[in-house]
Amino acid sequence: MPHLWVKDSGEWTVLELLSDTFALTRDPLKPVQRRELGTPAEIACMLRCNGAGGEHLFVLAPSENTAVIINGIPLASGIRILRDRDELRVGGIERMYFSTESLAVLTRFPGNEQAMYCPRCKREIALQTDAVKCPQCDAWYHQSEEFPCWVYSERCALCDQPSNLDAGYRWSPEYL
């Protein structure tokens, strides 16, 4: 789930981007607010778009608007697709960071057009059984008492993603 890292009382915290449209404001306590389509944004807006290449978030602002700065560069063209770890400054307030990182979550396996096999135990994952999708490589794993495949080892079998369900985010602006 895309999110923003924002400062709250001096600490970095995650602001989930659950809506499709957001207003970017000058308010340091609420730099991003849910917005209804057709209502004006204070400075700029962010829009979610799903396409063939996956999900993207765009920042849109009037082309003369220099109050939106992404990675140290004013948004002169009026539009930009956000990328993982982009730094945003809006109206001179604290910096924020956009992130596409997601967490490993226990969920019901939604199924697929073709049979899916757990990379750990090599057994087929049945529709609507407890499973975890690796946030880094998107591989599906069993995760139940009978088959604790996701938490069986410290890392995903296919990449270096930690397999602790309480692992939290791997990246934070604290590391900058």
C-alpha cells in the first residue's frame, strides 16, 4: 500500500494513502488530506491511477506553481509520477517521503488463473486458505498451523525480505 512518511511530533510516521485523490496543503500537521474529485486542492493534488504497468500516484499542480518540490526540483511541468522514496516539500513545510513498500500480511489466498505453488514447501496453495504474499517479490506462501511456510525461515525463499509478520517497514527516512 503506497504511503507517505511524515513528521509527527518530531518522529517519522506512516500516513497510509487509502483514497484515490488527495489534496496537498500548507498545513504541517495535515500535509495531505483526502479530497473529493472536482474540489480544488490548496496547492496541488495527488491522484491514484491503475494501468497496465500497475498502480501509480501522480502529483498535479498548476504549471506556474513552485510550491511543490520533488527531490529538490520544483514541479515546473505540472505533473509527475511519484517513485519509491521521492522527497516531497509542499509550500515550504517539512519534507515528506513517498513509499511504495508494503508489509507482509496474513490474508486469504485470492487464487490465480494458474495453480500457485508455495516456494517453501512446493505444495499448491488452495483458494481462500491462509497465506502471505511477499511484499518484495510477490511470491505467495502458505501460513497456517499446518503449513507455517512464510515464517519457517528468517527470509523469503526467493529474495531477502524478512519473513517475520511483525517486521515492519525495511526503509524509513530515519536512515537518511
